[in-house]
Amino acid sequence: HMSFFASKASPTSVILDLWEAQHFHSGNLNQLAAVMAEIGKQEAMIFLVSDG
């Protein structure tokens, strides 16, 4: 799936849109942070982890 996200102009935006569409009520931001880190968005991961 990584190639799909990597092919987008804004992979982060696509991930956030998909995450929101799934209605993750559990608020598990650690999973989202892991996805962000996997595509090289470590600054977002740091923000998410420290926000909670």
C-alpha cells in the first residue's frame, strides 16, 4: 500500500482523509503516528505522540 500513498501529491492528506473516513472513535493516535512515521512524516508522529 505504500506505493499508493507515495504516488499522491500529499500522502499525508490522503492518510488523514482515510483515517477520518474510518471513524476511529477509539482515538488510537499511536496507529496513525506509526503510519505517518512509515512514510517519513516523523515530525507528525512526534506531534501526535506528544499531543496526548
